[in-house]
Amino acid sequence: MGWSSRPTALVAAALLLFAGAAGAQQPAPATAQTLDETARLIHVQADIDKLRSYGLNGKPQIRWQILWLHQHIYERIMAASLQVDATVAQIDNEIVRANEVRGYLADRRDRMVNRANLLGVVIGGGLGATSSGLQLSSSLTKPAAGIGIGAGALSAAFGVAGIHAQRGENSRFDFNSNMLAELFERPALPDSHYPATIATFLNEVALNSTDSLTRKQQLLQTWVQVKRIDSLNSTDKIDRVTSQPSEARKLTIDDFEDRAAMLQDVRAKISFLKRDLGTLLASLPAVPDGIEDDWKDTPQ
């Protein structure tokens, strides 16, 4: 390897720090399969195999190749980690917006229900008291009965209005994000596509899975079980939780709540990739001793 291809002094020093820390931690044998799976996912399996084959080789040129491999693997791990962070950030923004609209609609619904209940109590109670007062006079029995019937009817009407208001209002979701779309094979907005690494991660079976379902299939199955959607054939419901502003769909309070909850499930599932990337980084062999001297001797 020529001198022009060697890492810069700054990069070399930084890599020595992280490589030493990573090499000090040895993964448990039970995680070996997970390490290989993660390495294959971010396309560094061949580099890691080559790195491990060098061992603690003392030749200067081999030591520089080891350092270069460390740098390349580290860059791929960091790139994948940043992709996870960016995807989670997009999901978080959609969750926050959905929760804001849901909260606004829920507050309006609660005010309407409380107002209907209060009016029912006040008007019904007032008219009921009036009816009772009129009954004190034998000549006003019929008017009293009429007022009593009216009080009961109005109380019932306000009760029905309160029940109807429990459904709440509908609203459009004017936010340019629909991160659930690809999971249901619906059209996704430009900012709502999953990077290839994350898409592959979701479409693979987890190593500790007992049902042979991919991570995506596990999510879909969970949503059916907890009734976020009735079934995978619930076209109307799926269209609402994957909607985009251009469709001008009206979503209910329940739709916003289900959308946010499902996005949180996706976020949690994707976050496991960060754990695997950290474990992979910690498993890299340490840079052999003496590389500092090789770097000092490198012509500046």
C-alpha cells in the first residue's frame, strides 16, 4: 500500500482511540451470529473477515492495512447508524404532529361532551324543580306534568348529543410524512422512504424469533391483534393511517391515535439496529501495537 493511500494523521489518531476501546470488549459467543448478520447487512462482512485474518501481524504494511480496514468498517457502521437516526427523526416528527392534532380534536370533543352534560343537568334540573313546584297547586297539575315531560325530553336530548359528540370531529393530516405507507405497500412521500439497509432489516427474520416471521410481519400481526386495524384487508383504515396531504382524507381521533401508536412500534423495532451496530463496533479486533510508531515515521 503506497504512502499516498494511508489515512491522514488526524484520522489515524482517531481510529486508534476507537479501535483500542472496541478491541477491549469481546462479544459473547451467543452474539456471533448476530454480528455476522449485522456485518452482512451493512456489507462489511468481507472486510471484517480479512481484518480478523490479519490477527496481530507485526509487519508495518499489514498494520496500515488493518488500520485502513478499521476506518472503512467504522465509516459503514456510522453511515448505517446515521440512517437509523434520520429515519427515527422522521418518524418522531410524524408522531408529534399526529399527537398534536389528536390532542386538539380530543379537547374540542371533551368540551362539547361536558357542555352537553352540564346543559342537560341545569335545564333538566331547573325544569324538574319548576314542575315539582307547580304540583303544589292542584289546579296546575297538567302544566306541571307538561313541564316535567319537557324536562325529561330535554335531558334525554342533551344526553344523546353528548353521546354523539363522543365520536369527535374529523380533520385532515396536513403533514408531509407517511412512514407507515411502505409497510402496507402504499405510495410513500419522498421523505418517507426507508433506506435500503433499514428496509432489509425490517424484511428479515430476527435471529431470536420463534415464529419465523420477518420484523415487518411481526409488526403487522401485532397491529391486527391489538385492533389497530381489523385485518390486512381493512383497506379504508389502512388508507387513513398511511394518508398524505394531497389525498385530503379526513381522519378521526382514533385514526390519529392508531397512527401514532403504530409509528412508535416501528420506531422501537428499528432502534434495535442501533444496538446491533454498537455491538458490531465493539467486536472489532484491536489495532496491533506499534502502529503509533509507524505513523510517527510517516513522511509529512
